[in-house]
Amino acid sequence: MGKYTKDDILAKAGDLANMIAETEEVDFFKRAEAQINENQKVREMIASIKSLQKQAVNFQNYGKEKAYTQVQAKLDALEQELDELPIVQEFKQSQIDVNDLLQMVASQVSNTVTDLIIESTDGNLLSGETGSKVRAGGKSC
């Protein structure tokens, strides 16, 4: 029988989440998001984008192809202009950095659990086979 319950593990995951929330990456993300929310130009551009998106949907629904194409072109240009703002690029980079950190943690947990299972069954770490597979002469898929 195992030593830990799912609840034990979820409590530790909560501790880990609290640690992640206190990292430089998350701190930078929060600052970048606040700067975006406080930036008048960005807010106006986002409002314009939302308005153009509604227009595009209406034109598409009513089959007004030419008007739809024109609005879509304006929308693409405005979205590109927004994406090129340094403040937006910083925010997007901060999202990537936080996501990378979360992916690293998930991979580390997954890889470590796999290795521990292999080791505890006297398996082969190099081939990634558990002990029962090694003893049965099986090959990994």
C-alpha cells in the first residue's frame, strides 16, 4: 500500500504553486500585465479590435464579403501594430516565461516519477523499461 494519498500530493502541489507564484517570472508577468492594463493607447487599440471583430462577424453573417474583407484587413493591421508595441512584446514574453517554468516543473515531476518506477522495479533507465518488462524480455514501443 502506498505511503501517500492523492490529498497529500495535492497539498504539496499547492505548496509548489505558491512557490512558483513567488518567482521572478511570475513577478515580471504581473508587472507587465499591470502596465498593459494601465496603458491608454493599448486599451484604446484593444477596444478598436473588439469593435472591428464584431463588425467582421456581422458582415460575415450577412454575406457582405467586400465589407468583411475590408474590416478584416483593418483588424489584421491593428493587431500587428498592437503586437509590435514593446509593452505588449514584454507581456507576451512574460507569458512564455511563466509557461516555460510550468512546463519544466511538469516535465521534472513526470520524468522523476518514471525513473523512480523503473528503479524501484529493477528496470533499465537507459532503455526506459520497467523491471517486469526487462524480465519478460519485452521491448518498449
